[in-house]
Amino acid sequence: MKSSEISEKAIKSIKKKWGQKGVDAFEKAMNKGIVGAEGQNGIKPLKGKPYKGKYTHEIKVKNKEYGDFRIYGYKDSSGKMIFECFDKGLH
């Protein structure tokens, strides 16, 4: 079982914006796991209150094309990371 996944809803939103190459970029970043706060692709814990009252982590892809967007997620009751909210970054 994977320890994290991107929801179908988020995948559809990414495909609509960038096609499969966008999905591949976010999946590759997710598979790197938890990374530092700056300058890296991967999963980052959010600081402060959960985004939209629920999301505690984000998948970040560091490049000009995808850089302003994130997929926000949370840990479910089994400890699996679920990324389901595709949105602009919290700059």
C-alpha cells in the first residue's frame, strides 16, 4: 500500500491545466516524500493552522510552470497522506 496518493479529483484538475506531464511532475514530487521548507520538490508540512481547516501538508513542484500551484492534503486515520485539493500556493 502506498503511504500517499493524489485523488482523482486533483488529477483531473491538473490534467485540465497541464495534461499528463503536470500529473507526472506532482506524482514524482510526492514520491520524494517530506522535504525541507525551501527550494525542493516534495511534500512539505504547512505551518500554522490547517489550510481550509483540513489540510496540513502540500505537494510542491519547484519550477516556473507549476511553481504557483500546490496539491494540499492531510493524513487519514490510517496514517496515509491523501492529497485532494489542487489550488494556488499560500505565498
